[in-house]
Amino acid sequence: MTQQTPFPPEQHTPEHQTWDRHQKLEFLLQTTTEQFQHTLLDQIVSSMSEQEFTDTYEHITRMHGLARDHQELARHAQTPA
């Protein structure tokens, strides 16, 4: 007599695992309180490593022409428009 093997568990991918980061953010913004949303950026930054945040900080400041520190801010303020 052969032993039956159980059927493998049904493979189901949770919906959120099919979403990209923009869809996940949009879901959070649509389904959370304003109070939670005010802390969302801090929560995201706190979850990142120092290097992950540094890379993101460099990218954002470069792409938007923002000063990266007080010295750069002072230099930008002294530059005639």
C-alpha cells in the first residue's frame, strides 16, 4: 500500500506583494488617519539604514537643487539670482 502525500497548500500571493512602492504608499495614504500620515516620513526614515538614507538624501537634494547642509544653504543665499 502506498502512502498518500497531502496536497500542497494552496499558493496564494497576498495582494500587497504584487504592488509597487507607489501603490503601497497610496494605500497607506488612503486608509490611515491624518495623525499616522504626519509620522509616516519619520517612520520610513527610522526603518532605513544610515547608508540607505544617505543615498536617498543625496538623490533628493541633487534632483531638486536643494542645499545638503548649512554651508551650502549659506552659499546659495549669497549667490545672486
